[in-house]
Amino acid sequence: MRRTDFYERLTEVFGPTYAASVAADQVLPQLGGRTIDTALADGEEVHVIWRAVCDQYAERVPGRLR
């Protein structure tokens, strides 16, 4: 998955404003207590980060985006 695809999915799930907040502010245990932005900056694979988002927000991420 490319970063552009990741951010398109994140925006589709959360909307443009909230997606930016989720990426910057929400600490995900699946990412070792890092935010999405921090995990990306650390070089974590984008598909690993997306899986963490899907796990953390299972009720929000539709099946077609998993």
C-alpha cells in the first residue's frame, strides 16, 4: 500500500479534519504506543499501520477497506 492510498482510506473513514487528528494525536497500542504520524516517520510499513487502524477502529472501517 502506498502512503497516498493510506491517507485516502483514512480520510474516507474519518473525514478530512478528523483523519489528520487521528494521525497526529491518537496513540495506537498496536504501533507500540506511537501515533500514525510517528510510526510513519519511524519507517514503519504503511500496511502495518493500516492494519493497526483497522484493529483499533474496527467498528468504523468498512470491510471493503480492510
